[in-house]
Amino acid sequence: MGIAVIGHVPEGFPKLAWPIKTSDDWQLAKELFPGAVMLALVNFLSSFAAARKFAMKAGYQVVAVNELLALGAANFGGAMCGAVPTQIGLSRMGIASSIGVRSQLGANIFVAVVIATILLLLSPYIYYVPRCALNIIIILGASSLTEFEHAAWLWSLRATRTRQRTYVVDYAVWWVAFLFTLYLGALKGILGAVVVSLVLIVYQVADPPLTTLGYCECRGRWLNVKERLDTVQRPGILSFRPEGPLFYANVERMEEWLDEMEIAANAEGTPLKSIILSAAAIPFLDTSAVEALGLMLEAYRKRKIAFLIAHASGQPRQILLHVLGDYMPEGCLTTPWTVEECVQFLLKQNQENMQVPERSIDSSPALSAMLSPQAPGLPRVTSIPQQLGEDEDPDINEAVEGKRLQIRPLHTSASFASSSNLLMLPEQRA
């Protein structure tokens, strides 16, 4: 009838034997070793991906180290009897899952017993089994692996409208994995999805979202102005929050964004007088970012713009305190201030300077603590400029014979003027 059949299947178990016996075998093993390492890596990736998939579906955890050791032991034993590399197959796992297998006993021990029985007793009867029957078994098993519902769910997330469009990223990875697997095979499908995921992750990390914050009076907190319509941005103050780690690859983007915001504020007639960086969503900070922040603080101080850091914690707080502690007001990083505490500090200094237009730094305890020397001959640097007002006179009175610099008053019209009681101090609100 012209139907292809499986054909002869050897009876019994293969004999155990050490695969390397002669010097030629050792030479061949050395030549194949680099490729074998790559094959083992790919074998583990594909096997672990299959194990994770079914673990998530069944609700249990898979330990990567245990899977690696198990695959290594299985392949070592298989090498003794000339077996092909052992791995977890998606189609075989799909068949096992579809018939109700939920444990290692059913997926491994029971399957091994059945295969051993067939090899010992039923090998002659397998001769006439059509090959198409095996194909149907694989197709039925793999049919449970399709997840078009998951793709539809990813596309439904477009309603979130996040800045980096996370749903588009995941949706693209899903289609890359699907098309690569369909046309190039499961292995290339996995590798293609991994490569695309890594590229997209690098892009997201290099261009993190920068959230502008506004004050929400009903909750007494600084929240995302795009998510809350009841937030108010105080004139002259820019509060923002980087959403992710800050390191050498993305700190330049943050500088560019701050320059854009400063130019936009000047164009609107409300120039920036203070910038507050909320470090609440920064899990990691590297030395390149800290150095860049130091240069930014110096540049802003020359442009008479105050720069404060709020909500610093963990590793970022430790490195900021060590490197930039002298640039911050006392207590800003040691007992991390909130954004509102930073704002109230600035408003308090503004009010004090408005009450006494021309006075020395000694008459302002808060600024005196910030600008006073830490040790003889070692002046304390600060991110609070000595003049936050308009640049009527760019020249600042320099110290003469050890005298300290004079503090110019803040100009309310250019700094924090607003009819809202949000700009009042707590005692004034009461």
C-alpha cells in the first residue's frame, strides 16, 4: 500500500560500555568538546523552558540547579549505552500533561517501565506501526502547547498605556518565539526569543521612564502627575522619579531630560529654582551615575538652582551619603527626607531670607549648618546655591579675610509664588 512503517526495532537493552577506549577516541572527544558544551547549554535551556512552562501551569516550583544535575546524570548514564542526548521535550510533556500526569512518578518512572517492557516483549509487533501514527501522537500532544489566548491577553494590555509600552515588548517577543519555532524549530525559536528579550531589556534599561511628580493635597503625597489629575506642581520646583536603576548607560539620558525640562520651564516664564530627585524607585546606583550627579550638582549650583535627593534607601543611600553627603543639607540622606520635607525645607529658607533681606549666614541656623566647615580649612559644599533669586547681579560677594558669603534673599515672584496654600508651612496651614 506504500505506507511507511517504523521497521525493525532492536530487542532488549543496549549494553553498557565506556565510550572512550582508544587514543583516537580521546582525540575525537577533544575535537567535539566545544560543540558538546554548546549542545549541553542549549539542551538545558530548552529543557528548563519546558519544565518552567508546565510548572507554572500545574502550580509548583522548578529549581534550576536540580534540573541541571538531573539532566547531567541522565546524559552521563545515556553515554554509557550510546543514547542520544537526553532532554525534556515539549511534545512529550504535552502528551503527558494531556493524559493527566502530574508527578515525577508518572512522567519518569512509569514511562521508563513501559518503554522497558516494550523493548523486551513487544519489539517485533512495532515493526508494522505506520509512521504517520507517531506523527499524529506528537501533533495531538503539541496542540496543548499553543497559547493564542495568552497573545490576546498581552494585546489587551495596550489599555495600560505605559511609557515604555510593556505590552508591545512582550507581544513582540511572543510573535518572535512563535514564528521562529514554526519555521525554524523549537531550539531556534527559544534562542530567537531570548535574543530579542535581551535587546529589548537593554533598550528599556538605557532609557528608563522619568516620572514627574505633583503634590496631591487630599493624600498629602507627591504622585505621578499623569496618573492623578488632582496633583499640583509647585512653580519653580521640579520633582521627578527615575523608574529603575541609575548607571552609566542611562544617566546621560536623565541629564538630557532635566535640560529639556529646564528649557521648557524658562520658555513658560517659570524658571526652575529647585530640583528634587526621588530615589524611591532606584534599586541600584553605580559610581558613574554618582560622578555624573556630582557634576550636575556643581552645574546647578552655578546656575543658582537647588538640588535635593529624597527617599534614598539601601545601596543608593549608602553611596550617595558617602560621595555626595557634603552636597546635601544635614539629615537629607542620613535620615532620608521625603519629597514634601525637601519642599518644606526650601520654603522655610525662602521665608527666612524674605524676612531679613541682607544677613550673614551666621543668622540662619539651617544654612549655617549646611555651609559651615566640617573641619578646619575644609569648607562644606552644598547643593543649595547661595542665591536662588533672579540673576540681577551675577557676581556673588566673595569672602574677604575669612568672612563668610552673604546670603541674598529669594525672590518670591520667581521662585515659589502661588496663591495655593500648598506653599505654606505646616504652622501657617493650621
